[in-house]
Amino acid sequence: MREERPTRDQLRVLIPEERLQARIKELGAQIRADYGDRPITCVGVLKGSFMFMADLVRAIGGDIRCEFLAVSSYHGGTRSTGVVRITEDLRTPIEGQDTLVIEDIIDTGLTLDYLLRSLQVRGPASLKTCCLLDKPAHREVALDSDYVGFSIPDEFVVGYGLDLAERYRNLPHIAVYTP
């Protein structure tokens, strides 16, 4: 039996593209103002952050180095399993670097908490976070991001890098998925 794909009727735009891009420009300006002219090592959490990170580093401007980590906690479903795995690590050290972790969404907080603890022991000069979406309703650990794009309600979202079983990442907006 073939798996049925969700139809477009099951997606409702939550944050339109224009609003996303305007907020990302604001975040970039705020981050650059906070760091001044210091170089920033931006660590994107794959796969979900790739679109956000690309637009954000352009908005930050200045001296930027890009690194990536791949993690998994959803394993294909619509709820975090609570089990975080690093599936691809950084390729270069962050010791002594001002480091900004760029995440697509904070849900339970377990993934970001795990990553921050893992990165802190690597000796960065500073370690801050920037998330596009914050969903505080499911928070299981006390965790706040230094920079937040949008706080969203307790709904499963896709688009702009976020997926459902690898689908919908290419949407230019954030949409609520309803099964």
C-alpha cells in the first residue's frame, strides 16, 4: 500500500514570506550591533535551519564563518522523540570563537540544550543562539534563545526549511500542517 501524501488543503500559512524576510533583516541588524565588528562563527543546525541561516548571515553581514551540525530528534514524525543524536559534527574547531547557533525551531528545548552543552565544552569565546521559531508550549527544559524570530502557537509547522518526512522544506513561508 502506498503512503498518501498530504494535499495543499492541509497547509495554512502562519507566517508569510514578506514577514519572515522583514524579521530576519531585523535579527541580522540586532546581531551585528551586539557583536560589533567581531567575526562570528555561525553554526547552522541541519537540516531545518539551512534557509533561515542563508538569509540570516546575509542580513548580519561583516566577518562570518559558517559551520553546520546535523542532529535528529523527530525521526520522521510530528513530535520530538526526546532522543537527540548528532549525525554530523562540526568540521572545524570553535575554540576561542564568538559562536552563534542558528536553529529553525525550539520546541521541547531538548535538542538545543544538548547542543549547547556539547558546544560549550569546546571552548568558544562566547556561545549564543538564534532561533527562527519558538514554541514554548512544549518546553521540557528551561531554555531561552538569545535571538528569536517569532513565538508560535502549539501547532506543527512546515516550510522555509522545516519539514514533514522531508517534504515542504522549499515553501517560502511557514505553514501549519494539519493531518
